[in-house]
Amino acid sequence: MTVIDAPPAQVPDELTPQRGRWHRVRPFLPLVALVVLAILPYSTISLPGIFEGPVNSPGTLQLLAICLIFGGLAAGYDLLFGRTGMLSFGHALYFAAGVYGTDILVTRAGLPLWQAALLTVTGGTILAALLGAVALRTVGIAFAMVTLAFAQVGAILVARDFGGLTGGEEGLPLDVSGLPAGLVGVTNTVNLYWLALAYLTLVVFVVHRVSGSPTGRVLAGLRDDERRIGVLGLDPYRYKLVAFTLAGGLASAGGVVYVLIVGGASPHITSSELTLSLLVMVVLGGPGTRWGPVLGGVLYMYLDHRLTAFGTSDAVDNLPAVLSRPLSQPLFVLGTVFILAVYFFPGGLTSLAPRLSHLTRSLRPPR
Amino acid sequence: MGTVILLALTGLGLAALYFLVASGLSLVFGLADVLNFAHGLFLGVGAYGTWWAAGNLPGAGPDGFGFVVAVAFGVAAGTLVAVLVELVLIRPLYSRTIEQVLVTVGLSLAGVALLQATWGADARPFPRPDWTRQVTGILGAQVPNGGLLLIIAAVLVLGAILAFLRWTRYGLVIRAGVENREMVTALGIDVRKAFTLVFAIGGAAAALAGALGGVYFGTVSPGQGGSLLIFAFIVVVIGGMGSVVGSAYAAVVVGLVQQFVNYYGTSGLGDICVVGLLAVVLLLRPQGIAGKVATA
């Protein structure tokens, strides 16, 4: 019996990942982006066509702040959808709990902001834990329907205005008299912008830490094959509940910041459409990636705001009615892009870069 | 006594509306595992198709036989859209459940926006025969005829679907497919034809719901389908996915609970009770009243 010493397998060149030119800089890119975003309000550049005024005008800063909030919300939702594989259709509920909770506690109960915020985030997290405990008894599509139904209760409660707390269809403007002076008024929009940026940073940090932890690996395992996790002796229910509660808490924290930026609560944020747009953001950006959902959320909100202006612009109005009318509906454009993305770019925006690099490499003449 | 009967009959009218939407959803989900968010779009197409036909189609009108033609046109339009959606968008993605849901979500967003772009966001008065505006006295209760029309239509649709499932070859294929799709495929039967058929049936029922719902409410608006769809989902889960009879029972329970609690409690409480009912059913009997266990 002879033992043959097999030579170590040669790994073909094209399979070893090439070190890009920027591999030393790459880990610092998020930090650079954060610094750039943080000092952005100090610049007075105006980007015609992209923003209406200069970058540091209150209108632009508010739009940017809303975009950042939704980037953070999408990243939090991705913890459920992209990283754990849970298709929740009720995420708007926890966001709305944050918005309405803060608004009601500040405006109706007259609490100081920090108390209201603390109570709201705690309450939102507990709500997510309770409802998640019921909803997670189902799996898959049934889970989606149950979360949708729970969120619908929130929408009904807000719209019917029980006890005169929520202001019903008209919404509830935030009473700013009790708020810290730095967060009130048009001139202080920049502080709200930084608050939104801080929220986004917090969510990205938390999601990153969780997905890198042992818990995060179990969550990824649940996404890929839930039965195996069960066979390994881990309880899928508990881990999913942890993810659901954490995502709910992050969403309600986002609601606290959002109500300050917008200056009130309106019932449309409780609608199932908001959850659906979160789903669209995550899928467009790239589910299960660190920057994809953030990018998707920021881009979606930006387009949602800017497409309205685009739809009423002359260029669109001069088109024949068959084209101009659908194009004036942001949701039509976004919905169509979304369907195309599901078919042709299943990994979302973040998958575009590797695909394009494959393309350019194959087009380049061989050395 | 009159109030109770009136509430019961209007509740049944609501139940009929839910059933028309839920029966298609339930069959589509039971057979093809597609959670169809675009079902509200089929309803909207049916409603707007009827509305358009009554005003513009020669031979159709808001009254008498013309109204039947208008409703038939609306139902045909809804069926056509459903079949097209299945063939073009859903079929390439079979067995990829999440992607299918995503596509129907995108479709519901874009479709409603398209309806809104074409006919405006505001509710439009729905053309309806004069007799549907009147009331009929039943045991001392003055019941609106529009609601009675819905109940009759729902009972007819239920009978037709059950007869189709029981006595035709394709009905047999669909029933077998709900039980075990792989086995049916293994026997050499092309289940995908049955998928298209189920989408057509569901689309037709939803479009009929849209047309008759327009008669019942008196107006038609782009967002109408969306709010009905959520309660239809609840009906499907309570009734058990894939079971038409289960959907019928669940629709009756949901409609009656909603109507009675909304009347005797505060307005809106009935809707919340329905969701509470859903939670209770899921905790005690996750597979619904009838039907297979609801899993992904």
C-alpha cells in the first residue's frame, strides 16, 4: 500500500480574489463618508437639478435628514428581512409607535423630550416583543399576514382617534414649546440633520455588531435553513424574537427623530404602504449587506421626494398624456423599477459593482 | 329586532365582499404558494372597468341589461389582467416564494399609482341601477339592495367554484395540487396550466367584488382594493389557506363580528376585534378553521 503524496491543489488565478488598488483604504471609507456627511452642512455648494437650494439651506438639510432616517429604518428592517429571512409586513407599526408616542407624550402630556423619548423607545421595544411573541408562532407567509394585520390595528387606532389622542386623519402637530431650543425652528435644522446622522450611525453600528456576533450567525442560519438550527439544539423562536424586538426598538427610535424633523405626526406613516416601501428599499439596495439597505433607503426617499418635482416639470408635461400621467406618480416609477430589480438585479444596488467589474474584466483584452 | 336583522344582513353583505376577494387569494396561495398582493389591483381593475364601460362602451349603461354588460366587461378586464400577470410576471419565478411576493408588492404599488394617474386619486360616483339604491323590507328591517346583491353573487360564486372543483377534471387537478403539488407533477400533469386557471378564477372573483363593491359603496377609488385586501388576508388565514369553504365560513364570521361590534361598541372596535380573533385562531389552531398547515 503506497501513499501517494498529492501535490497541493492549484487554485486557478481567476478564483483568488484580487487585491484591489484601494484595499488599504477600504476599511476607512465608512469613516470618511461619516465625516463628509457630518461637515456637509458647512458647505454652501448648490447642486442645481439635484437639490433645490444650496446644500446647507434648511429645505435641503431636512430632505437629507429624512433620507438618512429612512436609510437607518431600512437597515433596521434588513435585520429582519435580509439577515434573518423574516418577511414582516408590519414594521411601520413600530416606527409609527415612535412617532406618535413621542408626539403624544410631548404635546398631550407635556413631558420633557428626553423622558418622552426614553418612554417611547422602551414602549416600542416592549410592543415589538409582545406582538412578536404572538406573530412568531407562525412562519413564512402566515407570519407576513399576521404582522400586516397587527400593523393594520395600529393604523385603525390612529385613524379613528380613540380618546382624542392622535388627531385622527389630520395628524398631530408637535408642540414645540417644551422642546430644547436647539431643536426648534428653521435655523436649527442642521442640528436635526446631525441627529438623523447619529441615528443612522447607531443603527448601522448595532446591526453590524449583531450580525458579527454569535447571535448574528444563528440568525443567518435561520435565514438559510431553520430546521438545521433546530437540530443543533438552538431554539429558533427565541432568536427570531430577539431580532424582531431589536428591529422594533430601532424603528421606534427612528420615529422619535423623525417626529422632531417633520414637526408632527400624520396617519400615512401607519399605513402598510410604509412597510412595503421599506421592503422596496431593502431589496433595491441589496438585502443582507451592510450598506445596501442604507443606500436603498436614502435613494428611495430622495427619489420619492424629487420625482414629484420631476413629474410636474415641463419636460414631463410636454410628453403625451399616456406617458406624462404615469410618470408624474412617483410610486409608479418606483414600483416598476422595483419589479425590474427583482428580475434583473436580485442582489440590489450593491451587487452591481461586482457585476460591472466582471463585465469590464471580460471586455478587457487578455494580457 | 329590526336592528339585529339589518346588522346581520349588512354584515353578510360585507362578508360576501370579503369572500369574493379571499376565495381567489386562498386558491392561489393553496395551489401555487403565491401570496398575491396584486389581488387588490384586480379588484380595482374590475371596478374601474365597470365604471368605464357604463359610461363609454356601446350597449352598456348604468341600468338594466346595460349594467350587466358593464359588469361583464369589468370582470373580463380583471380576468385578463390576472392571467397576464400570471403568465408574464409570476410564471418565471415559480418556486421562488419571496421573489413572487416582492413582484406582486411592486405590482400593487405601481398598479394603484397607474389607476390614480389615469383617473385621479379622488373617489368617483359609481354608475348603478336605481333599484340598488332602494331598500327591501325583510322581517321589519330595511336592507339596502346593494348588500343583498352582493350576498346573492357571493353564494352563486361559492356554488360555482365548488361545483367546478368537484365535478370537472381541472377542478380535480387543482384539488390534488393543493394537497400535494409534487405528486401531481410526478403523474405527468402540467400543474402550471392549473396555476393560470386559478389566477383567472381569482381575478374574475376579485373583479366582480370590485364592480359590486362599487355598487354597494356608491363610489370607486384607486385605494379601495388595498384596505379590503388586508381583511381578505385575515379571512384567508382564519379560514385556512387553500380552502374555499373555510374562506366562506371565516368571511361570515369576520363580517358579522365587524358589523355588530362596530355598531354596539365604538366605531373601529370591530376591526380590532377581527385582528384579535385572528390572533386567537393562530394561537389555538395555526392551520386555520380548515385546510393545510400554513407554512412557507
